[in-house]
Amino acid sequence: MSTIAQLGVAVIGIGKMGADHVRRIEEVISGARVAAVADPDRDRAAAAAARIEGCTVHTDPVAAMAAPGVGAVLIASPGPAHEAALLAALERDLPVLCEKPLTPDAEAALRVLAAERKLGRRRIQVGFMRRYDAEYIQLARLLADGDLGRPLMLHCRHRNLSVHPYFTNEMLINDSVSHEFDAARWLLGEEITAVRVYRPTPASVTDTGLSDPQFVVFETDGGVVVDVEIFVNSGFGYQVQAEAVCAHGTARIGEAHGLLTNTAGRWGGAIAPDFITRFADAYDREVQDWVDAARRDEVTGPGVWDGYAAVAACAAGIEAQRTGRRVPVEMIERPAFYGR
Amino acid sequence: MSTIAQLGVAVIGIGKMGADHVRRIEEVISGARVAAVADPDRDRAAAAAARIEGCTVHTDPVAAMAAPGVGAVLIASPGPAHEAALLAALERDLPVLCEKPLTPDAEAALRVLAAERKLGRRRIQVGFMRRYDAEYIQLARLLADGDLGRPLMLHCRHRNLSVHPYFTNEMLINDSVSHEFDAARWLLGEEITAVRVYRPTPASVTDTGLSDPQFVVFETDGGVVVDVEIFVNSGFGYQVQAEAVCAHGTARIGEAHGLLTNTAGRWGGAIAPDFITRFADAYDREVQDWVDAARRDEVTGPGVWDGYAAVAACAAGIEAQRTGRRVPVEMIERPAFYGR
Amino acid sequence: MSTIAQLGVAVIGIGKMGADHVRRIEEVISGARVAAVADPDRDRAAAAAARIEGCTVHTDPVAAMAAPGVGAVLIASPGPAHEAALLAALERDLPVLCEKPLTPDAEAALRVLAAERKLGRRRIQVGFMRRYDAEYIQLARLLADGDLGRPLMLHCRHRNLSVHPYFTNEMLINDSVSHEFDAARWLLGEEITAVRVYRPTPASVTDTGLSDPQFVVFETDGGVVVDVEIFVNSGFGYQVQAEAVCAHGTARIGEAHGLLTNTAGRWGGAIAPDFITRFADAYDREVQDWVDAARRDEVTGPGVWDGYAAVAACAAGIEAQRTGRRVPVEMIERPAFYGR
Amino acid sequence: MSTIAQLGVAVIGIGKMGADHVRRIEEVISGARVAAVADPDRDRAAAAAARIEGCTVHTDPVAAMAAPGVGAVLIASPGPAHEAALLAALERDLPVLCEKPLTPDAEAALRVLAAERKLGRRRIQVGFMRRYDAEYIQLARLLADGDLGRPLMLHCRHRNLSVHPYFTNEMLINDSVSHEFDAARWLLGEEITAVRVYRPTPASVTDTGLSDPQFVVFETDGGVVVDVEIFVNSGFGYQVQAEAVCAHGTARIGEAHGLLTNTAGRWGGAIAPDFITRFADAYDREVQDWVDAARRDEVTGPGVWDGYAAVAACAAGIEAQRTGRRVPVEMIERPAFYGR
């Protein structure tokens, strides 16, 4: 492996997440460099590129992909811009890491899926970074080993300290529970078939009508029942927990740990303030993994099918949330191209 | 308090539970003695009374209640025998501790309720012993204090090592989930309004058709959503956990604790084998509390209304289990006599 | 077992501890009643006896022992009064439960020991209540089972929220570390051979010259090294922990447990405020056990030899504390009468 | 930051640790590349360099330091080779990351110290990687914040699954406890003044005479008492724990965490098998930090003074281990050049 063979990455979208990925590629992970950046706000893009030698600045994503030295694309723009950028990257046969959601709706996801199938090989990885979290990986291995027997239920907790005031009921499904949709699919190796949403008396109702917390129960084609507490304005911190109940035992991740203190009548530890703190290592691992695969001309992480499946489950989730009913998840049959 | 003023108890039903209560009254708690025992199997009753001075032996519960020195009744006979024994005790104006269920169905519970109201004072306590468990009491106090804000959700786990082969789907609701029905009502101070039961692919299906585990979600008139994992043949031990999710924080009980070991690549502790081990102190505290109140001529624990509410929720639970639907709980309006 | 055969106890010394034992015998445990109380302050004794039928009031311990119905003696008077009371009880051949310390010094302990040997059977139990704590019992069983191999080290933590202002360096050994002296002897089945005391820079020095915390290291005749952190004005709560390090693993007790909360960036639980809270069940179990044995005319708990061993280790501990040196523990050879 | 400005590192010593650092620099961290490798075994060096473009291979450490593109030196050769390599690197004014121990004895450490002082700026960082562990960093911050008050004691546990058969009593101090010597100095900001070693009856005695476990107590110039259980053939896994006891509370790190399972009567988790697993992130962070500083022409991590202090404490520790006595640590006065 040589320092000359570093992968040149075009980063599309230089918001909070995109800027963090620029920093990650330049300062944290090995084997890659930022070769081009693109953002509608040229100043923002230029600021991110300022200290990076040879990094070109663009407002047009396609121009960034065509810049000298670009061998891969990281898409961190808002969801509605994803489809065009993904299709452009596929045309250039470039490996892509696309932040979730793949696209805002299932139809667009299917168009991306069709384009990738036409290209004939997997080029797109979706940013489901929990698959790179050390504890989730431990849990996945344990389930794969089968020592605890077949999984039967999955109990999930997803709590945020708080969210911005314009957060909506739909975002609660699309931005938050979508992580559990993907994590469940990945941990269980099964597809989601139906979703129901319970709305307890809310702790708070915001101006957008957000009813918080909610309790989501969904089922898989393997008969597993998954429940998710989603509580986005919990006020006490960021917690992500999951307990798999299997035929011969259970396994749980996400308990608070690390530093324990005894003070003034209390023992315990701190709760992480946000997902960036909690999943910092997972983000690093995700991007490193994608870079390593891209340099071997491969894509190995969660792909278009996973992105599509999450979008389809979210659509059912929002319908379930609205109606209070059990809503089946509608998906096309899985193409052999995306064979398990 | 004098040793002469000890409360004489008639114990009705000398099965496993009744015999244990005889031992408890004689050897563990203070202020009471067993004055009479009754069981259809006279030998079994006689064996329990053998070493107790002055304890009379009966096959007829009513005769036991009429025996010399009897000032209170503990009913540990099978559920179908409860109504007659309860009505007989009420006729004699004796304080009663009745093992759960109060009665097998809601109609019988309402007849007992009517009899107690006619008598004009509370004489019956139902054996919901979780209300006497140290951890449950801590949780109840925390919720009552209100420091964590209003409760919104309650996540419950109820796991047994195993149950006998003739355990049925109905018993899973009536014998197991009924504890969570009462615990939720007590912790929240709210009534249950509807029940739904999910049946994941079972770990095992027994000859009786028992599908295990199941996942029960119920709602309260205060808008709290309660979920219960019930797993009666878990194979790994007895665990009862509860986490209350409130507006400003959460609180959890039932984590394993006690002795921690490091051995051969593993750290951790033991899981209790059964409820008698886990709730030993709760049983002692329950009976002591009932005796103390009876000697003051009072009944202070969970009463007929609580027994009726659990029976009504169980009926809805079994219907929900059978149909897969959300089933409303039907109850009479709460009489002022049983005012909160 | 009959209510007539209840054991009549004379309680000697009605301070905080004695009054609590009166309450325990009357209200908590079964099989015993308080037949007589004695205290130099007659009013205090009379107040404790007020509601107890047939309980006589005395200022002279010996008169209390001679009162009608007395079949056992519980000594809760200050240490210097123990020897006389113990000898008087032995003369009457009464079973005794004597709060620790057995006596203030080793010489007095040896005189009591001689008297009991002369009597020819064990009559005295010393109040080392940790032997009755559920977690200590779990640890003792584990060590006895031998699954973890031979014990090699024992790490102990003993922390109080605070102690009264007249607490001294000597009391830190005699009143606090003496518990670890006995617990180690009991858990290991070995005698203590030498003691050393480290004094870190103190968190506080009181008017009595108390240097707090201190760190005590002692050795046993089986070659086990035991360390004790003793921190009596910790300011954060009462904690007693012990970890046995064995050839094939370790085992630890005393971790905080029970109710866990998530609030405002912190997860964790409460720390008990004092030993009465932490060891409430142990005290109940201890007295119940002693009563049960006494009614069988036996003494089964920690005896005079254990009381003497703790007093001897304390003497060495205080010398070690004063000199900063390793001080051997001087003891007579263990009489066969007190054979293990 | 540019990809051209990558730091070229000469790695001296390509044993297990050196080879791992080569991998880390090339594949894990950013901003550096391996420009030269040196090992007495040329084949081993060549194998490590094989896939690295432009990396030269040497048997002479000094030749490697003089190779084209070398701007920094990482020393991973055996301890006796450190002094010569360090002095050579200082002559070339190259920033150095030197695996511990700095040198095998205090005299050599002082010669290195003198050379660095003569050079006039800090060039050497010593590989105390615990300072880069996330939990140790949390503990250090907590102590620095002062919320818990002044530290008074530090309880440490250091357990290995097993060590190789030629491990000696001396290595137990030099290779194992030396980590606690440095961690204590770093956490407390104090120097070690005296050491004592207790040897409990060993779990095992190896052919080298290794008595395992041992219990080390040392004192600091700030009056803190530190105890270390060192158990290198524990047989159950790798555990490093530390609890700081402060005036107003305690704080502990190194508890087992991550995946929790319930199986067959037990709950708990796994114990890491070795330090590479436990401290993987710390090693990455350490080397990244050193590279980042070197590129700014600085050395910011633990330096020569820290290496010297650990060597001096180890010398006292070995003497204490041999004699069973309290052995004062002899050190020169801290030069202003290494001002805190």
C-alpha cells in the first residue's frame, strides 16, 4: 500500500456532516484524501478546502466528480439532492458513500437501484453507521454464531437529549427510527413486513405537532417482533440500546459504561450528549472501511437494497403513525443482484 | 404490643403456597400464629398442623374460620374455590389475605365486591406481592415523588426458567401477565383500557398449544403505553424487570445484582431460578403487613377492586391473544367505596 | 412450634442499638419476646418496656437476667460493661447474643473465654452481623465451594457517610475495621497474623486527631493478603465492598444496585446512607438465627473465639496505626473447645 | 494539511510491536507513512517494507534514521537497544516515539535526559499508551476538574490471562506495574517516593520463581497511597481497573462493559483476552497524536522525565519485592526543563 495510491474523494454537500467527513478523511483515516468539494454555497465549500493541498472547489456536484484525481464520491447533501448525485456517480462508475436516507421516497430509491443493476456491479454504500459500531458488531456476531438460538424479539431504545424545534412526526420515523429499521434488518437478516405506532400521552407537543415519545412495533418476515421506544426530547441524554431475545438467552448492548463515580449519595456515570460522541468510532470505521474497499474497487457495506428497504419501512411507519393501524410494508421482490 | 394478643389465622388450602404461608406465619413473621388449617385432603392439612400447638384441622373452610381463636383468614386454595371462601369470611367480618386471582372471572369478582360493599368496610386484601418488593417500592416512591415527571411508558420483562407442561396460552395471561397488569395499575395509579398481544415466531410450542414468548402491549386511561415481554420457558432463569419512562428521565428495576464473578473470560452474576427466591422478602413483608393491619382491624393492601381490575384486564388479554386485535377492557365504574 | 414456647429475652443496655433490638424481637422476628430490660437510665428502660406485656424493668443487668420468664440475654450495653454481663449470663447458663466488641481488650476476652470453657459448652454469640448478610453469605459459599480455587487476596472498601465528631483513630480500627477482621477470618477460615496501617494525606483531620481515610493491610496464617480502605467521613454514603481474588477467578460483593435512573446526563443509583439501611436484613436474620438456636438450646453463630480474635487484631491494628510498622498479632493457641 | 506533507517515519525494531506500528502508520492513522525500517533480522524488516512504496530496509538503526524522507523515529526495539537509538535520534533532532521502558536502568535514562536537555527542546515521547485510553482520559479530566476534591488513594487491578513461561518477578514490576507507576504519576501529577511489595501465597510458582499474584503499595510526594494487584497468570482474562478515592467521592474505570448476555442461569459479559484488544484505540490515538505533534515540530506526550521516573520506581519496586521492605525511590531533582 503506497501513499501515492491514496483515494481521491469528492465530497458533495459541505454542511455539518459533510464538513465532518472532510475532517475525517484528511485527519483521521488513512488511504484517502479530499480531492474536490461541492456545495451550493461556494464560500462554505472553499472554507473546507482551504487548507487541503490540491483540493478543488465546486458548486456543481457533477463538476466535482469530474475533477482531477477524483476516484470516489461521498454524498452528504440533503436527501432530495441524493438521486441526481447518485446517478451521476454511477455514470462515472465511481464508488459512493451516501449518507442516509438513500432517497426521500421508495420510487426514487427504485430508480437508483435500477441504474446500479444496469451498471452491473455494486457501487453505492449507504451510511448506516451502526453496522460499524463496536457493540452492534458484537451483537451481530453473537446472533450469527447462533449460541443463543433463533432471535424472537428485539427491544430497542432510542433517546435524544433534544431535537431542533422544527422536528416533525415524520422525521421521527425517517431520521430516527430508520436506524432501528436498518439495524433490525441487518442483525436479523430479515425484511420488515408491517409497522404499528403507539402514541402515549406526550411529554411535550411542539409547534410542529410532534408527539414525543412514540412506541413503534414492527414485524419481520421471519416472525420477529421488534419494539422501539423513540424519545427525541428526553432531556437527559443520548442513549441507544438494543436487547435481542433469543430462544436460549438474551443479549443487550448500549448500557452506559466507562467512568463510574460515587458522589453525594449517588453512584453512576454520564450519559452521552449526542450520537456524534456515542458513535464517533463507528463513523471513523465506516469511512475507513469504505475507503479500503474502494481502493480494492469494491463496495462491501450496506447498499442500495438496504437504503431502499429503510425508505419503504419509513413510508409504512409514517402511515402507521398517522392512522394508528398496522400498516404492511410494500417492497418489490429482492433482485438476485442484491442477493443476501 | 403483647405476645398474648397474637392474631390467630385460619389458612385455607394447604398446597405448596398454603404450606409456605403456614411456615411463614409460624417461623418468620411476628404477631400471628396459625390457629386452624383447612384442605380437602385432611392428611395434608394435618401434616401442616402437626407441630403447631392448638392448631385445629379441617376439610371445610367455613369450619376452619369458625374454629376457636381464629381472627383472620388466609386463602391459598385454587381460584375456583375463592368466591365461596371470601363470602364466608365476609359474613364473619374477618380480615382476609387472598392469593391471586381474586376469582377466575370478572362476574364472580363483582359479586365479592358487592358483598364487601354491603358489609361496609374493606376486609379483603389480594396477594399482589410485588407491591411489597423492595425494588418495586423504590420505583413506586420515585414515581410518586414526581421528580422524573409524568410516566409515559413502562417497559416490562417477565421471564421464567420454565413452566410445567400443561401451561396454556390463557395461563400466560392469567397467571403471569396479571402481575404486570396489577403492577402497572399500582405504579401509575391508572386503569387499563385496552390490550393487544403479539406472537413472535415461538421458541417452542408445547402440547397445549402454548406459543412462547409473547409480547403484550396495553394502554391506560392516563395514556401510558405499557409493553410486557412474557417468556415462560426462557431456559435461563427468572427475571422481572421494569423501566418507567417519564417526561424527565427513566428508572429501571430488576437488573441482576449481588455477587459478581470473573471467571474464564466472563464476568457477571447468577440469575435467580424462580420467583420464590427473587421475591422471598416481598412475601414476608406482605404477610407481616397484612397481620399488622389486621391486628389494628384494618385492611391496607391491594383490595377487591384491584383483584377485579386484574381479572378484567386478563379477560381482555386472552381475547387479544386469541384474535390478534386491540381489545378494550370492560369494567364497571369505580365505586366511591373503593375510592383511590 | 408453639406460641407458648416463645423465648423470653433480657435486653441489657437500651441505647440506640438496644432499643432497635427490642423493636426487632417484638415486631419483626418470630419465636421470641422481650421479658426484661435493663439500663442504668431507668426511664429509658421503662419507655422501651412500656407497651410490652409482662416485661420487667431494671437498672441492674443481673436482676434482669433473673427476672421471670428470661431464657436468654442480648447484651447491647457499652463495651466496658460486657465482661460482667457475659460472666453473669454464663453463671446462669443462658444463651447470649453480645454486640461487638466482645470486650474492649484481649485480656478480658480471655477471661470470658476461660469462663465459657469452664462451663463446658458454647453459650455466647458475638454480633458480627455481616455473616448474616445475603451477599456475604453468597461470597462465603462460593469460596467454600472452591470453584474459584484458593483465595489469595481480599480487597475491602468500608465507607461511611460521616461519623460523630468524637470519633478517634482507635475507633476507626476497633469499631470499623474490626468488621473486616472478622469477615476475613470467617470468609477465609484463617487467623490474622500481622497488620500494617497506611495513612494517606487525610481528607480531613478532626479535633480528636482522626486521620481519615486510612488503608490497612493485613496477612493471614494461610498467606492471604487483605487490604481495607476505611473512610469514615467519605461524605457520599455508606458502602461496604469486598472482592476475593482466587487462583481461578475473582468474586465481588457490595456493588450498588436496585433502582437505576437516567436523569439529566447521568445514569446510576442511590448509595445507602448508613449500615442500618444496608444491613437491615442481616440484623433481622442474625437475631432470628440466634433465637432459633437458643430455643434448641444451642449457640451456632460467631462465638467467643471470634470475638477474642477480632479484639487481638484490633490491638495490633492500633499499634500498627501508631507506629507505621507491620505489627504481628498476638493470640493464644486456639483451644480444641473452639475447634473449627 | 496536504498529502505531500506526510511525516516519514523510521521504525526501529520490527518485532511484534514494531510490525504492528508499521501497520498502524500505513493503514490506520493519517498524516504519516513508513519511510524506513530497521531490524537486525533484515528479512523481517524487508517483509514489513514489502508492500510499502519507497520504504527502505536497514539493519542499522542509524542508517534508517538517515534514509531519504525520514522525519521522525519510532523505536520498538528491545529495551537495551533504546539508549543508542535515542541518542542517535537526538543528534539528528528527530521527534521520537519510544516504546517503554525508556531504558533498562535509571543511569541510562539520565544520560538520555542529559542529551535532550543539551539539545534544548523536547524530542522524545515515551509509549505510555494508557494516557491515550478513553477511560483513563475521562478519569484524568475528572481529577483535574477537582469536583471530587483532592485524590487520597488509588486502587489498581492489573490482571493478565497469562504470560509466557520465562516471565520473572522483575518483569512483573518492570513490564506490568510500570504502567501503574506512570498512570499514577500522570493522574495525580505527583512523584513516587517509596514502594512496598506483598507476596500472598501464590496461585502458582513458575520455573523462573515467579510468585503470582503480588500486591504493590506505593506512596507519592503528595501523600497519596496507591495499591496495585498484579496477577499475570489470572487465567480468566485481561482486566485493568483503577479507582481514585478523593476527598468528596470516588471514580472508577475499567469495569467490564459492552455486550451483556443472559444465558443458562448467568448474566454478564466477556473479559478481554489481552491488552491489544483492550487498548486498541489507545494505541491508535497515541501514534496519531505523536504524528500530529511531530508535524507541528513538537512533542507533547509523556517524555524522558516520565520514562526516567518509571524506571526509578521500578528499581525501587524490585528492591521492595526482594526484601519485603518499604524502599524509597531515588530520583534526581526535576530539572526546570521538564517543568510540570
